[in-house]
Amino acid sequence: MSLEGVGVRFQFCIAAVGQLEWERDELIRELTLLREPSFEAVRRAHEEVLQAFGQKARAELERDALREEVRTVRCKLFSVTREYVACQFQLEKQQEELKEKDVQRGDLETVASRLAEELTQLRTAFMEQREEAQQQLRSLSTRHTSDALQDRRRLSAELQSLTEEQHSSLEEQYEPRFLRLLEHSERGAAALKAAQEELQKLRDELRPLQGEECKMRVQRNSLQEQIVLLKRKREEEVHLYREQIQELEDSMREMKITVQLQQQQNKELEDLKRSLAHELAIYKGCLEIYGQLFKSVTKKE
């Protein structure tokens, strides 16, 4: 082989080595570019999974908080309802007692009316008897005898005695009854007044309880609606979460396949890189040999 051929061959080897180095750099750059999307997809999928778990945890916390609030409202509503029922029962009892007091008062008024009527009749009879006695006295006043005067005195004494006896009898018979009736009536009036005051007090106490019960019912209905909405929202989030999980699993499978293909390509590239490096080493060795030959030929000339 001539020196010129060796030089041409040497230049060709140098150009081939440069081309191989450029191809090696391109393969390394392509390998880096192929790895970056896979890493980015895995990182994005991991972030989406973490976000989905965070949403699920927040939904569970909201659900637990609402359950605790509903339990508190139910306990308070039960307490208010129990107090309301107790007040209602006491109110009905007071109303029944008030009705009984009204009946007793009516009976007492009837008895008092009857006694007053009897007293009037007795007074009328007494007045008639006194009038009759006075007429007898007037009829005897025309007599001037001692017998007539004695009869007049006797009748006057009898009339006075009869009047005192009837008055005493009436007092003994009706005064205790009137006193008892009056005392009973006063007690009934006092009891009626106390019952009316207690009834009004119960009504005043019952009014805010009714308002509180109505408010608690509205609050309970609102919480129940919130629970229904939260359950619906949670079901939708669970459904969406499952879809995201399914998509992520599909994406993970695709990425696994892509990674496997990428690994296969990387392996092929590594094999190609090693092959090129080996070939480059061979070319370099050849170049060194050609260089030594070129130097030896140059020295001989």
C-alpha cells in the first residue's frame, strides 16, 4: 500500500471516528429525551393519586363532623322534646284541675244561692209572724182592762223571745255553713288564681320550648339535607376517584409497557453504544497502527 493510500485511509478513519462519536452523542441525547417523559408521567400520576387520597380524606373528615353535629342536634332535640312533653302533660293536668275547680265553684255558688233563698224564705216567714203579732197587739190595744195589758206584755215578750230564738237559731244553723262556704269559696278562689298563674307560667315556659323545638326541627331537616347532599357528593367523588384510579391503573400499565419498551430500546442503545465503542476502539487501534506505519515510512524516505 502506498503512502498516499495510507493517508487517505487515515483520513477516512478519522472521519469515521468523528461520525461515530457524533452518533454516540445523538443516541445519548435521544435516550435522555426518551427517559424524561416517562419520569414526568410517573411523577404526575403519583401527584394525582396523592391528590385523590387527600380529597377522600377531607370528605371523610367532613362526613364525620356532620355525623357528630347530627348526633348533638338529635340529643338536644330529644331533651327539648322531653321537656316539651313534660310541660304539656303538666299543662293538661293544670287545665283538668282548673276545670274541677270551676265545677266546685259552680256547686258552691248553687249551694250559696239555695241557702240565700232559704234565708229569704225564713226572713219572709219571720216578718209575717211579726206582722201578725203586731196586728194582734193593735187589736188588743183598744182594750183597757188589765187582762189586755197583761196579754199585750205577754205577747210582746213572746214576740221578743221568738225573735231572739229565731235569730239565734238562724245564726247557729246558717252562720257556720256560711263561714265554711265563704272559707271554701276563698280557698277555691285562691287555688283558682294560683292555678291560673301556674297555667300562664307553664304557657310562658312552653312558648320558647315550642320555638326551640321548631328551630331544632328546621336545623335537623337542614342537616339531613346536608347529609344527603354530602352522601351524594361523596358517592360522586368515590365514583370519580374510582374512575381516576382506573385511569391511573391503565396509565400505569401503559407506562409499564412503555418503560419496558424504553428499557428494551435503552438496552439496544446500550448494546449499540458498546458495539460502537468497541468498533471505535478498533478504529483507534487501526489509526495508531496506520500512524506508526506512516511514521516509519516517512522516516525511511
